[in-house]
Amino acid sequence: MHPHLAGWGRAMSFNSFGRVLRFTTWGESHGPALGAVVDGCPPRLSLSEADIQPFLDKRRPGQSRHTTQRQEPDQVRILSGVFEGKTTGTPISLMIENVDQRSKDYGEIAQAYRPGHADYAYDAKYGIRDYRGGGRSSARETAARVAAGGVARLVIPEVQIHAWVAEIGGDAIDPANFDLEEIGRNPFFCPDPAAAQRWEGLMDAARKAGSSLGAVIECAASGVPAGWGAPIYAKLDSDLAAAMMGINAVKGVEIGAGFHAARLRGEENADPMRPATDGSNRPDFLSNNAGGIAGGISTGQPVVVRVAFKPTSSILTPVPTVNKAGEATDIVTKGRHDPCVGIRGAPVVEAMMALVLADHKLLHRAQNG
């Protein structure tokens, strides 16, 4: 049985992910708080709120006119698993309070379903749903993942993880303009200053039209040694795909060349190898179509993933729908929403990359010492 499905015969709600480093997120968009419990973290690692907060600050809403204006400080508190500044090897509980809920904004969707959102699916499954901001299906839940990712990064200090927005509304960056330092200089996590300038106009137009846009996030992890991952049922790329697809609003994941690999010939898609120029016995690769993973195991190249976020489903443009009684109606979603939820997806994708890589580092160590 797949380890992620352990306990399938018992009642489970699948709010946990990972094998050795395992985390569970909890909380809803408009509840009093949300958070994560990280279990399996090695002991004696230095950890404080200050190690986690910078990543939450990157994801925090209300930092520009291009994101939701909900004002959440997203201050994390460590409730357990740390003593005298060190992890103890016991569960690390992280909590983030919700302080700026406006539940009255969601009165109209209590009876009518937002197309593209999880409203109907939740009702069909549970017979009850928290309609205030989507409850558990809200992108607000991702704050807990980012907090857990801050812990995971301590397990993999040899790895550097960077995510950026590669495309908004079908308008992609120019790889020739790529500048890693530029990512922190604009509100779009964009490494191409020319694209960031274009996206200002795209986002303003979508917001004024009461609509929304989708986005593609690209993430690369460098410093991953060869050998992390496992064949068949614990592949590094399959776990990455599952982790990324588990992010709310994600509808597609590619590893390395991804779908483009299907358009290449074998000699084009192969990543040729030559003897290492540094004298080591590890090869130098001449390309990275595999995204740093072969046979489910890391090759030592950068691990690269691309993640597609759909347009935000909560929009001011009227959309045909039905209500709980099955009657036809139109719906307009009021409240404060991201006109492009993918913009703030970059820190979330980084967090999920960190969590998967940390888990696989510990798995590798368990088998290979």
C-alpha cells in the first residue's frame, strides 16, 4: 500500500502529508486561527518564530493592489516541539491567528454555489460546508503550509529553493531577461522586469472588469544531491506532483520539460553526460529536461517544477449557477479576493518543495545511513 494511504481501512480525512517528516494542517479561512503540526523533525535544530516569519511575510495578503486587501499580519507562534531554541524531536505545533475576517461578505453564497469553486463538491461530500471564504478550500489554508515549510528548510540547509511567476494570463516571461534578484523588487515575484511592467496593466484591467487571471509558477531547487527519492511508489517527482496538486487552485504540474518532452525526439530529450570538469566521479549534464529527477531519484541537477494556477473563482462578474434547491440563478462574489491567486503562490510552491525534499532526505538517510 502507498505510504500516503496508510490507514485507508480506517476513517481518514487526509489533512496530512509526508512519511518521515509529516505535517498536518488545520483551520479555515474565517475561523479563529489556522496552523500546522510538523512531526518527525530531527532534534537539536535551532528554531524560532524568526526562522519561519520571513516566508509568511512573502505570502501575506494586502501588500499591493494586485492581491486581496484582507489585512492579516500572519504572525506565527510555536506552541510545542521547541525547548531553549532547539527542536526536541517531538511534534512542532504552529499557529497563525485570523484577525481580519468579514464573514458578512459571504451571505449570498450560503445558498448558491460559486462555479469553479469547491462549494458544490463540499456540499455533495459532507452535506455541510463553511461558506465563509470557502472554509478549508480557501487559499488562506496555504499560510499553514508556508509555516511548515519554514521548518522543513532547516532540515535541508544544503538546498536553495527559489520560485517565481513565469506567466500571468497567458503572458510569459522572456528567459533571456531572467534576473533572480528582480523577484523581490516587484509585487509579482517576477524575474523579468519587462514582463512585470506588462503585468501591471493586465492585472489592473482584470480587476476593473471584475474578473481574474491564472498564472504559472516555476520553482527550482539547487544543491539537491544525487540519490534522494526512491523507485516506483516513492518517486521524488510523484511526491512533488502530489504536493503541488494539493495546493488550492492548482490544476497542472510539470517536472522539467514536462508536456514539452512529449514533443521532442529521443536525442533531444536526453540529458547528455560528460566527465565532470571538477575531477569528481559525478557527471556533468549538458541539459536538464528531466528536471533533476530520473527513475524517481534525484540526479544532482536542479530539481525543477512548474505549477499552473487557475483564475480565481470568486469574481464580481455574474456567472450562471444553481442554489441548494437546484434553482437557476446568477452569482456575484463580493468580498476581498486575489485577482490572480497565483501571484502569492510562489512562497507556497517553495514551501511544498522544501517539505518534500526534507522528507526524502530523511527517507534516504533511513535506508542508506
